[in-house]
Amino acid sequence: MSVDLGSIIRTHGPAFLKKHQESLGYQQKRALNAIAKCRTGELGQSVYQCHKCHRKHVTNGSCSNRHCPLCQGHKTVGWVKAQQLKRLPVEYYFVTFTIPSELRQIIKRLGSKAYRLMFQASSEVIKEIMSNPKNLGVTCVGFTSLLHTWGSQLQDNPHIHIILPGGGLTEDDKWKSFPKGFAFHASKASKLWQGKLLKGLEDLVGREKMPKNIFEKEPIVNLKSAGDGRNIVKYLSRYVFKTGISNQRIISLENGEVTFKYKKVVKGKRVDDVMTLSADKFILRFVSHILPKGLVRVRHYGFNHSNSKIDLDVLKLKIMDFDDQLLWHIKEAKLDEKEDIKIIRPICPQCKIEMDLIDVIRETVKKFNMTG
């Protein structure tokens, strides 16, 4: 019998809710409730039929919750395509802003306030480093930030990932790329990140509640080349519309315990391993990463923002200096906008043609409810 996150919640969710009722927020209960119902038929069904052989096929409704590992695959594909459209013909960098483990409990307790602070502080670091005349000296940059709150064991590990193109616009509106082998200095970025993060947290909770000697621990900023940016966009896309763990990583649910795969680092290399947790602890770790309502996981800055007045197509021409890369780049990035909203219909196994939607059965009687 296959096991996934939904089946774990359906089996152990009621006991989990009874035990943690007072500590769970509405959004956490709502997400668990949605995931438990997803693809079970309880959220309605769509009935398809082949117009040649009249064979019928029924698909169960999905929950569309942003934390569900089964849902929003079409949104992930659309997001990747949208980011590829923004991609400039320059070298990209993958920047990660981490925090000391001693701060994780404070971050968790503050929730959305701390996450917004992490977004703000990390974006300010990027802007300040790149605008410094001693580094690059540009006045306009564009990048995308993504909040990631978990480690591979579902433990708390809040950090910010940034997809950064290697350059920016100068005051006279000219593109200035990172020189070969140049990146903004990670050591300086770490110092700035430390100062902004700790000052912001101190303002929120007070210096007396900050961990002892925390000002001596330097948060890490890691930066590495990401080539043309294509692969790092695909890598990060798995975190945009899903949370914590994919169903492919869950191995078994036996005797009230969940076994799942995770990655660990051994001698500098990431290797596969397995972990077993009680179902209660597994669900508790999962719900700790369910975001508060209204908090977005991805933010765009500068010329990557949707409200930017800078035309990215014009910027690409400026960077390429109108050379013969132009037609190739535009052709590669061109999208059929209808493709993102295309409805994928099941294929008849006998006739090998798309089946027609003939009926939609609305949501059935609720059998599982964790929203209280």
C-alpha cells in the first residue's frame, strides 16, 4: 500500500489535532484539512469520456492549497517559464543568507515579522554591496528572493535564497557586468547581514531576550556561480508552491511511525539517508513550515519587480549590444501564453485520444475536518 502525506494526515491527523489543538493556528489546521481531502473524491470529481469508444474516466478534485505536495504543479511550470522570460544573457549567482542555529527559536516565535525582516535585510545587503563604488557601483539591480524555512529532515532552518544576475545599471543607464571572476565579497556581505538581522531582531524582542553571545556569531552568506541561471530557477521552483517534503521522499507508515528519505552531508558531499519519526512528530515538523496567511514565499526586486518601469526586453538588447545573440535569445525565451492555462485532459487508453469533460461533481459531504 502506497503512503503519502495525505494518508499520514488522514490516519493520524485526528489524534494529532486532539493533542495540539491549542497550539495550532487556523492556517495550519486549514492546510492539514485540505491535504487530507486532496484527490480523495471528497472535494468533488470530474468525469471524462472518450467520444469514440465511450470509455469513462473519473478524476478526483484537488485542494489547491499552496502547502500540498500533490497540487499546483501547473503553477510551478508557469512560474519557471515566467522566470525564464526575465532571465538576462549574463552570468547568474546563487546567494544564500543563513542564520545561526541559536536564532531559530526566535525566528519561529516571531513568524511573519521575522520572515519579513529576513527579506528586507538580505535585499538591503545586495543593494548596498552592488551600489558601493568600490565593488560594482551600479544604481539599479534586479533579483528574486525566496524564503526557505526547512531542512531535509523537516527541522527548522530558515534562510533566504537569491537569484542574482551578475551586473546592474549605472547612473547613466548603462549595463555594467561583474568583471570575470568577480562577485561581491561574501565576507563583507556576511558582516552587513549580521548587523541588519541582529539589529532588526533586537528591535522586535529586546536585547535582553537575544541569545547569549549571539553578536559574536556571524551569519553566513554563501555565493556561487549559477551559470545562465536556468538550472537554479528549476531547482528553486520545487519550493515555491510546496512545503517541507515531497511524497516521493516518504517510504513507509508503520506502527505509528513515518520513515522518509533525506540528504546529509558527509565529508563535503550530499548522500542519501533515512529517518524515522513518530507520526505525531512528523506532522508537527511539517505544520511548523505552514506560512501565515498573506506571507508570500517569493519576492522580486528592482527591474525584476512587476511594477518596474524598465523593459526587460530592451535591457536584454542593451546587454547584448545588438549582436547576433539577439534572435537566439528571444526565440528561446518566447512563450505561448495560452500554454500556461491549457487544461490537460486524460488520454483514452484504448483510442489514444484526449477524453472530453462531460460532468463535474461538486464537493461532497465533509468527512474530515481539522479547522475546528
